[in-house]
Amino acid sequence: MGNNPSKKPKNPPQPIPTTNTASNNYNTSTTTSSHPVTTTNSYNTTTTTNNTTNGSTSIASTTATTNTTSSNKKSGNDLESLFEKYQQLDEHVGESGEAADYVGGDGIIQFAQDVGIDPMDVIVLMLLYKLDSKTQYHITRKEWMTGFAQNSINNLQDMKSKIPQLRSQINSSTKTFKQFYNWCFNYVKETDQKGMAVEVACQTWKVVLAGKFGLLDDWCNFMQVEVAKAVQKDTWDLFLDFVNQVGDNLNQFDEGGAWPVAVDEFVAWMKEGKNVAVRERLQKEQAEQQEEEE
């Protein structure tokens, strides 16, 4: 990843698999042609009143510095300083031999910890989506500066304050969540592959759909054991429709519906009770593997 890195950058650990409009908020000026004249920018606010009564001119000037950007820079809490802080945490270099101009996996992990969220939290993916990150677990300087500015985020405290809003969009906004969910497919899969590796798809489902589908473990067991091939885009997209329309009650499933073959077979597999034997076998294999590691 990156521009010919000499060492592959570290990415956030699983279960998040490792594999997206600019505005200038620095100056805003408003000028009126009549007195008093008020000029405002992000650095200071100056009010000037001209009074020509009795042939004299008096000028009252009040300047209030409200520049949060300046105070942020002093503390290293502005967007630029934060970008450079997290950028330096990854062992990646560009063609010039200097650090490539993006925040990578290690930087993203530290950023998540600094704003008080688990790196495995779905909010991390949602933030990458909001920043319009184009490359898997890379945030370029432009994406960082533009994406946060567009979301009215200028420092770490702003970032922390936005987390409840992002979580609300995941939990309550069906339209926003669907857009985010569909984006995840192309973002997480390998760029040179048409489909997503089934192991990666299951890891991603368990992060993105956590708490939304009670049969998610069975679905992933089915996909890995019975299907065992790359997940295609239509299966990915329509699976969310299945979760929303059918959910845990498979008796609501319409066998005549236009579902992907994998969904049809999963429902039949569940109704035949085949999930129980597979679950028990996988649990046994996992326990044996843990014993060997100990």
C-alpha cells in the first residue's frame, strides 16, 4: 500500500479486515456599506464605529480574539498537527524516502484510542466512510483536512463529540446505514479482486452488523463451511435487505423472492438444523486450537 513502501504498513487488527469536497474555513469576511462597519474572520472580530457628529470623528474599536484554531495549534490539537502526529506512527515511506503523506493502520488505531473508541468498533469504519477514504486503512492529508472540516470537526474534542451522532446514524438511520454498508464492500475487499474473500466478509459482517442479526454466527459458519468462496457484490448488498426484511424469524422468508442463491440455501440449511452440527464442530476445533497454543 502507498507509494512503493519499503516496509508494509501495519493495519488495524482483525476483526476489522485490512485491505471514501473541500472547504476553506480559515477566513470569512462580511462587509456592509453603511456605518457601523463589522468585519469578521476566524482569527478576530473587530467592530469599528465612525461618528462624525459635531465635525469630529471618534472611532471605538473592540477586538475579541476568538481563534480556536490558534489555540489548537499552540497545543498541537489542530487538524494539521494531529495528522502529522498520527502519520508518523506508521513505518511507511514514499518515493522521496520521507514518510508517505497519509495516516495508516497504526495511526488510525492510536487516533481511535485518543477519541475513546475501540479500534474494532464499527465507528472506525464509519469515520473512514465520512472522510471519503479511498484506500483501505489510509487517510490522505487531503481526506483528513477536508473530511473533518466538512463535518465541523477541528480538534480531538470535536471528534469525541461527534461519536454519538455517528453511532445514532448506524443504529437508527436505515438510509445512511445502507449507504455505509454498501460502501464497505469495495473499501474492504482487495482492489484487484471482484469479490471479497469469505473470511474477510465474515469478519466485516461481525463488525458492521453486530447486534442487528441474531443468526449472524450461523450465517458466517454457513458461508465459510458450505459456500467457501468469494462473496460477490449482489450477495453482500442483498444480505442487508434479508436482515432488515426477514431477520431472525426465518418463517417470514419468502422462498419465491429474488434472493441470492446463498440466502436461499442458508434458510434451508437452518430449517434442516444443519447449523447445530457445524457450530458444535467449529467450537470443538476452536477449543483444540486454543489448547495447542497454550
